[in-house]
Amino acid sequence: MRSSQNHPLISVIIPVYNGNGYLPAALQSILSQTYRHFEVIAIDDGSTDNSYEILQRFAKLDSRVRVFRNSKNLNIAHTLNRGIRLAKGQFIARMDADDVSLPHRLAKQIHYLKLHPDVVIVGGQAKTIDIDGMALGRKLFPISNKQIREALFTSNPIQHPTAMINRSLLPKNFSWYDPSLPPAEDYDLFFRLGKYGNYHNLSCFVLQYRQYIGSATFKNPIKTFSATRQVRQRATSKYGYIPSFRSKLVHALQVAAVTLLPESLIYPAYVLARGIRSPLQLLADYLAEMRFFPNIEPKVEDLSSRV
């Protein structure tokens, strides 16, 4: 254990804000990985529940867990940047406090990155679960570097909490997450990583991704898509990304849909188009979540960019 603690190959970064409902399962899923040579950097971002106490309990049980606390809520980009500064590992793996990593996730990803030193980021496929951990569906992502680069302009082709990044390919002064782009800071990062290496998604499932209608994105999808458009504009004007004609057309259709659809229908349209939930599942989940919503800060993801 001493070797893993002092010289871990992987640093798993977990930002936490009011995550007590799902946090223990998320942490346990990482600590139970078949690959053991890693550290967990968990940062409590000013939670008002008992998340910090939960983190401390896990740190006492497993020396691989390093726990930190922001003096106030800084939001995810600042928290992730702090975690990366604290990280000892060559490889940075992402994890959210309400998801579940499948047991072989880290082993499969580190094996792939060792065999492919030109790959800067690897993700994987995700199963979707509801607030009770019941299966909803799946989110499938393109696999090859070519497919991912083509998809970047019209979707986010890597599920953020499945990502593992080889930071040895990045310059020392690399700028990670941009706090001015919530909730599309991950989308912006993915565009910029492509300058330093190839992309890849494993074809296997590596994560159970929790989705629920009560998310902040669902409540303000127009603002979310506005951040998405800003990132895409940066990609073409600053990052050297050249979208194909098809990508430009799909983007235009997305803009039209967000503009014309009532705001309350944007999220349901997204999850149906993405194949995450069936219409009956969507209705049932909506009714259930209107009656009960857990004491957890909902994840914010760039849904409109992932159509």
C-alpha cells in the first residue's frame, strides 16, 4: 500500500458537493477496482450535508484516499483544477460522486493507454441508472480517434466521468478546466486535448451513470446550450478545429431545435433522441421525481451538446 500511496500511477479526481446520498457507493466502486495502483483525491466543495464526514471515514479505512475541503463552494472547474494540482499520478481519471465505476474500469483503461502512448484521453461506454440505481438504458459513444474528432462539433463524444487522461503528453503549463464555461468546461477541455494526442473510447461499459430529471441542466437547458455554442465557436476560431459540412448542418439543426422547442421539452427530447430512456420510462421517472428528490446536488452536464 505504501508504494501506491507515494507513487500512484493513476489519480482519481472526485469533486463532491452535497453528495451524501450516493457518495459511499461511488467511493466504494473506485476502491473495489481490480487495478490497485492509484490514489483518490476527493475534494468537498463546501457541502452543507455530511459529505465531508463520509470522505473522512473512507480516508481512515483506506490510505489511498486523500481528502481535501474548499473553504467555500467554488464549483466544479475550480475544484477539478485544484485536484489535478494535488495529483501525483501520470494518469488523471475522472469520477463523479453519484456514479458507479464498474470493477475493471481502471484496469482496462490503463492497459489501453500503456499500449497506445499516443492517446491523450480514453473514455468508455456508460450504462444509465436512475435515482434508485435501477437500469434506464445506455449511452454509447464513438470509439476511434477519427470518429470522435468528427463527432466533437455536434456532441460531447466522451462521457466526462469515464475519462482517463495521460498528462505526460501535455505541457507543464497546460490550462485544464475553464471556470468561465459552466457547464461546458469538460467539452472545452476535450477540444483542446486533441492537439496533444489521439482520442479513444473503449467499446466496453466502464460506468453506471446516474441521470435524473431534477438536474440543473434540465431546469435551464437554454443556458446550457449557450455555453455549448460558445465552446464550439472557440474551437473553430482559436483551437484550429475544422468541422465537416455534415457537422455544421447538424449543429444548425440543434440550434433550431433549442430555439423552437418549449424549454420544458428540450431535455425530454434529448434523452429520447439519445436513447437513454423510453417515453414510458421518461414519464414514470418524471412523476416519481416530482414526488421525491434526494438530498444531493444534481450533476450538471452539457446535455444540449450531447444530442
